[in-house]
Amino acid sequence: GPSSGIDYRAELNDEQFAAVTSPPGAALVIAGAGSGKTRTLTYRVAYLLDHDVEARNILLLTFTNKAAREMTERVRHLVPHDVSALWSGTFHSIGNRILRRHAEVLGFTKSFSILDRDDQKSLLTGVIASLEIDTKIRRFPKPDVLATMFSLVENTGESLESIIRHRYPYFEEWQSEIHRAQAGYAKRKKDTNSMDFDDLLVLTLRLFQQDEELLGLYRKRFRHILVDEYQDTNAVQSELIDLLAGGGASVMAVGDDAQSIYSWRGADMGNILSFPERHAGCHVHKIETNYRSVPEILDLSNAAIRANRARFDKDLRSAREQLGVKPALVPLEDPATQASFVAQRMLELRDEGIPLEEMAVLYRAHFQSLEIQMELTTRGIPFAITSGLRFFEQAHIKDVAAFLRFVTNRRDETSFKRIALLMPGIGAAGADKLWRDWVKSGWAEKDEVPAWSEVLSGMKPPKKAAKHWEQFGYILDELTPNGEFARPPDMIFSVLEGMYDDHLRASYDNYENRRSDIEQLMTYGANFEDVLDFLSQLSLLSAADGEPTGDRAEKDDEKVTLSSIHQAKGLEWKVVFVIWLADGQFPNGRILEADDPDQLEEERRLFYVAITRAKDELYLTYPLINPKSYTGDIIQRPSRFLDDFPRQLVEEWRITPEWGNPDDPF
Ligand code: ATP
Ligand code: MG
């Protein structure tokens, strides 16, 4: 028998079992929410290990860092094998890992910096300035817009020309300038030894396309490629998988077309639909049992998604018993009342014995969580938030990281300037000049580590900044003792004590909080020996669309979760609240205006993803009035998604003013 001792027959249903034990070759599992697709992948990994496949021959791709971690943990739990050589992560993190080894092939060095949105914007600002466009006649797209355009090109495989024509017709007159900006941006990235997030995918693909020998090595290594949430892959991702698998590896993809929610970012549902055609001999498995939700919730989900025309028919049967409680439909007066209802109900449920970490509030857009955040804070209900500005994106965290980034990548203009701008008397022009001085010194290109203080003292910052500049040199010396990199927490400490603490005190009224954030960062950094690993991890975490980060989310005990629906993909909770179910909020107003049936269907899939996260109890709430200070109150219509199912599937709650907290005077 298998050395793990797993009884695969007993722990899987027939369809899952067939997929888990399928012979080498391509396999696709296409099945609805909660049917055990992720479980199937996990058991597949265990099964392979049980059958003498080495961990190092397995590549496991998932959509979020959290999902990757959880799946590896599950596998570790299931089997006695050592799985440390197994590669598992998001497409971006795997791309990063590969590029860190071979960046030279593409003309970068291994210590390239990863640009986040802010870095991209500052690079693009420079590019636009260098184009010397007369924007007085007509507005030129802002850096943010350009970044999105270029990203769409990378992720959809469409030409820039077509992206502009179809999505930005307003800017068509700038065609040639935008093309020049794109070229300038690419050049700047190369010059500064930096990659943006799309590059982590695109350049990995290019690496393998250019270097057949290297491709051969990786093909030999990854004999089994497993992909979760395959319905949300874009052109680059699916091409990368196909290319890696091209040497005869077995690919197993699992997904659900009804949960495809990233087309706005270039994901293509067509990838999953055409998978069998692209992989000869592919076995297609369908699972029709849902193990997650009680029948009451499942009936509602089946009915809700039936309103979509573009989909595979696949009604799910619940494996669970009726609970006897229908999903609740709860109209509320306004957003504050909605927040107070959710918080109050959570406390009641906790009194009934449901732990807080089994509850989640899901919404379409981050800003819709504001009232809930305030209400939970007031009532002292702890929460982890998985959307919006996160720990690693905050200015002070990025400031500190800039020192580490610059010292590891001396061509990183963005980080250098970010640091220079922290010093008194230095503005954009000053930072520019210092950068040019730095480049002139020749040290940006050399291999050995400079005697920083000495080199920097040869440059001329404005008088006001002289003291800081000198300090900067000392700090850099401390970051590279004996020409080697110090450990990440020691580096952060040097930056903080050498310069940054003063800056914090002088710049922010919430100094204490920010200081403790940085101490938090030190604690986190202590997990890393290598500063490059640390910096990669920071970049990957902050780009991942709001994954829980920082202390508040690291230990998920006794906290409710607030999450955007996009980030809740693949997860489950006993109790789920879906809020702001009003037309114009969810579905989103812009999409209603566009009057595009495809976009509305994607919006409905998002609703389907939301309600299928719930195991036992589901609350659908909406505020009737949306108070707006500038236009007066707006009366809202309940979401049209609530008309998609028969009313007897839900229980309508009437919340009277007396309900809830007796001290609450509303
Ligand atoms: P989603 O589409 O939301 O990603 P999924 O298809 O990946 O869902 P899983 O998350 O793998 O579904 O499974 C949903 C729940 O059902 C999990 O709690 C899982 O442990 C449980 N489950 C799945 N299959 C079985 C089974 N055969 N026996 C018992 N429990 C199961
Ligand atoms: Mg899943």
C-alpha cells in the first residue's frame, strides 16, 4: 500500500478518485464551487509522492500565496515524504524564482528590483517628461493609465494599437507617443535592472522561448504540473504552462468556468474551455457533488448562476444535510445600519458558539468595507482585512525597503531617488542630479561593493542635505559589512536608527504606529537570511491583491475576515455576509452604464463566487439609502442579482429600529 497510509477510496468520491489516480498525461477537472477541486489537487500530489514521484519533479501553481501555503501544508500533513523540494506558489512567485536564477540570459542581473505600481508610476513620469509632448493641446494619459495599458498588452497578448483603439479611444490621437512611451518604459526598466509584475510572467516565458537548453532542463525537472483556478489564467500563463509541459510532462488543471472573474485583467475563460483540444489525450473529469454548503445555500447558488447564458450546465447536489435555515435577505436603512447589523449578528453567532474566524464579510470593492471596519473597531471585534492598502504598501515601509533595494541593486534609480527625496532641500531636480552623479561615479555597474561613505562624499548634495547625505553613506556601510549583505533585520535597524526614525518623527503625527510597523517589519525580516529573498517576498506579498499580511493577519485565530470577493476565491467560512447588494454597487455602476452583457455576466459570476463561500449561513444585505454629502441621499434599488432566484429560497428579515444593541439609538 501507499507509504502515506491514505485510503484514497474512502476519502474521495468516484470522480475525485479517478482524477487523483489518473495515469500520466493531461487531465482537466472542471466542476462547480465546493466540489473538492482543490482537495483533488492536494490528494493528487500525495498520490504522486506515494507512487515514487520525487517532490522535486512536481510544480504546483495556485492563484494566491495563501492558497499555495495552505496546499503545501495540507500535503505535508498527508504524507511522510519530504516535500521541501516541491515548487509551489503563484505564477508570479514561480516566475521570480526562475528569473532570479537566470536573469543574465535576458540582460538583467540576479539582483533585479521588482517594481510595484508606485515605482512604475515614477518611472513613467520620467519617461513622459523625456518625450517632450505638448500636452497643452490635448491631455496625454497619466502614468497610471499608461501602466494599465501596457499591462493589458502583456496580459492579453493584444497589440498596443488594438488596446488603445478598443479600450482607450479617447487617446487614439496619441498613438505614436504612447508607443514611444512604451519603448521608453521598457528601456528604463532594463537600465535600472528592474522588472514589473507582468515581467515576472512575460520574461519567464521569453526566457524559455529564447533558451531551449534551459527550457529542456526545466522540462526535465517538472514532470508533473498542477494548476488550481485554471479558469483565471491569461494568455501568458497558459502559454507558459503549455511550453513547460511540452516535453511530455503531465498537466492537471482544475477550475470552474462559472468562477472566472479576472477577464478585466486579461484572464481568458477560453483557456479552460480549449484545454482538452490543446492537450492530446486529455481526460476530462466532472464532479457533481458539493461538499461545502448546506442544500439551502446550494439551491440559491445554482439558481443565481443559471441566469448566465455563457456557461456549462452543471447543477450541483449537496452532500450535506438540510440545515433548516434559509439564507437571509436583509434590507437595511443605510450603510451605518448595515454595518451595525453585521457586527451585532456576528456577536450573537459567537455567543451561539461559532468562532469569529469562521465568519467573513465579502464585498465587491474595498471602499465598501469602511463602515464595517469602523463598526468592528468600535465594538472591539478583531478582524483581518484582505483588501486595500496593506502593510507593505505603506509609504514608510517602502521608504525603508528602498535602502535595502538600492544597496542590493545599484542601478535602481527609483529607490535611490526615493531615499534622496527624504532629505531636506532635495526635490525632484536635486534627486535627478544626484542620480546622474552616482551613475557618473561608475559604481552602479561594478561588481565589488564600494566604500560607500567615500564614494558618496565625492558627490554634491544641496547644503541643507549635507548632514543627511553623510549619514546615508554610514548607513550603506553598515548594510554591507565586509562587502557582504547584512541580515535583513539588522539592515532595517541601521536604516531606522541611522536616519529614518528622525524622518518619521518629523513627518507624521502617528509616529508611534509607524515606528511599530517598522519594528514589525524587522520581526518579519528575521525569517530571512538572504536580503534578496526578503525583498522578493515583500514585493510578491504586496502585489497579491490584498492578501492578509502583517501581524494582524499572520495568526488567524479569533478574527473575522473582511475581504473583497476577488480575494475570497477558493476559501470557505461557516458564515458569510455579502454586503452592499444594491444596483450600482454590486453590480457595479460603471458596468450597468456600459450595458455590456459579457461584463454583467462576469459580475454575476462574482456574485456566485461570493455566495458559494458559505458553508452554513449566508446573509445578503443592502442599504436602502446611500447618504452622499455632496448630492444628498440617494435611494438605491436592490441588486438585480436578487431577482435571479425565486423568493422562497430566502428568508426576508425585517430589521426594526429596536433590533440589536439596546443602547444604540438608531
Ligand atoms: P472552489 O471552487 O470554491 O475553489 P473546490 O472545488 O476547490 O471549491 P474544495 O475547497 O476542495 O472545493 O472543497 C470544498 C470543501 O469540501 C472542503 O472543505 C473539502 O475538504 C470538502 N470536501 C471535498 N471533497 C470531499 C470529500 N470527498 N469528502 C469530504 N469532504 C470533501
Ligand atoms: Mg478550490
